Amino acid sequence: MASDYALKLAAELESASRLRTAQFLVTQRPWLDLYGINVRPVAPFGSASRKPSVDEALIHRSLPDELLFEIFSRMTPYTLGRASCVCRKWKYTIRNPVFWRNACLKAWQLNGVAENYKILQSNYDGSWRKMWLLRPRLRSDGLYVSRNTYIRAGVAEWKITNPVHIVCYFRYLRFYPSGRFLYKNSSQKVKDVAKCMNFRTSKVDCVFSGRYTLSEDKVEAALLYPGLRPTVWRIRLRLRGTTVGANNRMDLLSLVTSGVNDNEVKGPDEDILGLVEGWQEDETHNPDVPAVSHKKGLTPFVFVPFDEVETSVLNLPVDKMDYFVPG
């Protein structure tokens, strides 16, 4: 007679065999348990995302994000571009549209806020950063410099042939977002002129101020030369860049000087650009000062940032650089 233990063992073995058979008859679908659950994919072994997301940089552990954001908001756009190359965190932080919106509204403040928003939506897909890179603008963080040279014959002294001299002079332009600009024509180097290109010292150093307008990539500017016979200086420029968003070159399209009546001008602070609007190229309002369209000294302008005025190649003397190709 079989013991109770043997009967119990036989029953357990039979139930176990039935379970093993059921595993082959029933299809296992473990992915059904994942419905409605967000699963993060497993990163490849050794990748940066597989490691714990703890920022080991000392500056990020010591500097709060709010303070970092405040620092970036006080930077110029070109400094922001350099800072975005530091690390990935700074790169994505600087892509915040707040920084680029403030820069765009300041650069094109003459158009007004409503017009800038309209241009943003119609031409740049609502991206302030794209607008900053692709829309032509005049830079205010440096000087536009035009280097011109010509040959002047000298006087022969106890020589058979007459000597010649290479004369070098510069045209300097500094633009402000408010619609005003400064102009200086001088033989001084860039590093010396940069110190006096401001409204505080402009009257002492023969720096003249005027007004300008920017339409697409065309710049029109005018200023008044004071004196016994007031002369209007008019210039038309085309803005371009060697790379996207650089805006570091300006082609000089025309340069005209003409006369103006004394009763037309009330003072040096008057909007002289609005006065000469609609004038022809050969038009003058003072017969003693004929209109002259200058054909010499029209070398393109090159932009030099203020932090590069000391090291710019435009400071080289004529004997080391007799001719300069702006590019």
C-alpha cells in the first residue's frame, strides 16, 4: 500500500508537468505590461547619458542658474556667441529667445516694436536669433574704417628723377542704434581715433555728427560741415558681411558734397538727413558751393571692434602695408 507521501508527490509532479505544457501553448507578451508607461531607453554603454546627471563643473555647482541667466542678459550678442562655445549647458541656455529679443529690439529700434514683431513673424519664422543672424544691421560695438591711399609727386633735390610719396588717410564711421552717427576723416591710425569717436570729445577732435537710415541693406547718411559756407555731406552705402551675421563690410556707393542756404539750417543738431531727402545727386542750394560727386577714396569700409583696435592690421604704416584689400 503506497504511503501518503508518495501519493502527494505524484500529484505535485503531475501539476508541474501541466504548467510546463501551458508555457508552450500560451504566447508570452511581456510588452503588454508597458502600455501607458513612459520608458526611458537604455543609453549605449559608455555614453555620457548613461552616467549619473550630476554636473561636476565647479562653476555650475557654485553659481545658481538665476545668477547665470542675469550675467548672460548683460552680455553683448557677440560675447554670447563666444560664451555658447564653452559648454553644452551654456549653449542651450544662451539659445533662450529673451537674450536675442532684447538685442534685436535695440539694434532696430528705429523701426519700432510693432514693426519689428511684424518682420519677425513674416520673414524669420518667429525666431529672434534667426532674425539677428540674417537681417542686415549696423554694428555699434566698433568702427567702420575705410583706408585710402594715393600717390603724390615729390620735389627733386639734386636728383635726376622726381620722388613719389604714398599718402594714406582714413574715413571713420561710428553708428548708434538711435539713428545718429559720427564721422572723421584723418590720417591718424585706428588705435588713436577710437579714443575720440564719441559725442563728448567730437567737437574738439574734428568729429562731425549726423543722421542715417537703414533700409534692407542700404544705408543713407548725411551731416553738415559748419563754417562760413555750410556744406552738406551725403553718403550712400551697401551693407554686407564676410560670414552670416557678420555685417563687417560696407561698400561706398556714392559720396556727394553740396551747398545749403543759411536759412535752411538752424543748427548742427538739426535733422540734416530729412532736409536733403529727395535731393538729386547734382543738386545744391548755394551757388557758391557746387555739388561735387567724389570718385576717389571710395574704398569699402571694414569693421573693427573696439577690443581689436590696438591689434588691427590697419595700424600698420605705409612702408609695411602699402595697399589693403578689404575683401
